Amino acid sequence: MIVRLILLAIGFGLAAAGGISLIAYLNYIPAGLTILEYIMFIFQRSEAALLVLGLVLITGSIYWPEKS
């Protein structure tokens, strides 16, 4: 049970850091980037991987079966 809480906390931290960084990059859209260019830029950044990894850890900590 404690491992699940630790994974949930780590996943939340990674997802929050990645999500905030991606939201901060939205400032590039008014600077002349199109939506397609923005999406291509996001796929090249490591923050997108942090967001995905955090979401995977959160989902895994919630739905991974427990050994009884």
C-alpha cells in the first residue's frame, strides 16, 4: 500500500512538472507558431515525456492488482 502511495506521489509530481512546462510553452503560439508547429515542438521536448511518464505511474498505482 505504501508503494502505491509513493508511486502516486512521484507520478503526480512528474505529471505536474511536465504539464506546467507544456502550458508555459503556450506562449510560443502568439509569437508566430501555428498549432501544428507547436505540437511538433512539444514532441521534441522532454517535458512531454515527463507528463506521459507521470500519467502512467498514476494510472499504474491506481489500477495495478494487489497481491493478497
